[in-house]
Amino acid sequence: MKARCTIQHLADGRWLVRHDGSQPGAVEITDVNRDHALKKMRDELQYRIELCPCSGVSGDTVELQVEEFKR
């Protein structure tokens, strides 16, 4: 499953990653480390598609398609 996300470096130094797709729903993750924030997002989306039988996704792994959000 390919999941489109945006990532933004916040003024307080944290990174905000957002996914607004209909599957598996809206998700926001923040972390002080960019790579950790992306890993948390991938893990959360993976968890949600495995948990929800309505997603229609079985055994699929999440691949993030990341777009930098410019202020």
C-alpha cells in the first residue's frame, strides 16, 4: 500500500507527519527526529490496515510517499 504523507519541520523543532487519506483514515504523528516521525507514521498505518478488515488490504506493507510541506 502506498500512503501519501506530508512532513513539516515545526517552529519548536519537532517534525509533523500527516496522512489524510480515506484508508485507513487521518493520522498525525510528531517527533523530535525526522526519521523517527516517518517510522512512527509507517508503523501506525501498517497497524491500522492490519487491524481493520474493511481496509481490504491483507499482508501488504506500507510504503510512504512523502512530500515536504513548505511554510
